Amino acid sequence: MKNFGQMLKQAQEMQARLAEMQAKLEAHEVTGSSGGGMARVTLNGKGDLRQIKLDPALLDPKEMEVLEDLIVAAHKDARTKVEAYRAEATAALAGGLKLPPGFTLPL
């Protein structure tokens, strides 16, 4: 039963590290941009939208479709950065542990 106690302790430590990682993801922010920075979208590390910034020059009603496309592109850029950050954070949390393909930690 000594091994069970040690496994339980390791599970509790992992749970604490996961909680810490959740807090870091919540606080971390990345900004994606498009149109040479005319449209910017900021997401937190969990992928939640925090802010949208638009250059006033984009606010022409005749160019609404362009504006919409730029927002989507900026969001995609930010989302890619969030996914890269999460992958890096997960790898650090796993401590070099080789996870099976497709397996992710619950972040």
C-alpha cells in the first residue's frame, strides 16, 4: 500500500500544478493582428476574447466586409498564438513526459 500512498501524493501534486496552470492561462494574453495591424484581437491563454482594436480608417460602411474579414483573420492569428502557448505550457507541465498522440492535459 506504500505505492498507493505515493501515487495519491503525486496525483495531488499534479492537480495543484494543473490549477496553477489554469490561473496562468487565464492571466496570459496574446494579440493577433491583420491588415498590417489595423485590426487587432486579444485573447487570454484559454482562448477567451478580451479585446478588439480597430483602426478608425476601417470604419467605412462601404468596406464592412473587409473589416469583418480582418477581424476573423486577427482572431485566427491570436488563436494560433494561444494554441502554441498552451502546447508549450502543457509540455512544461508534463515535465518531458511523452503523451500519446492526440492526448492533451485538461487545460
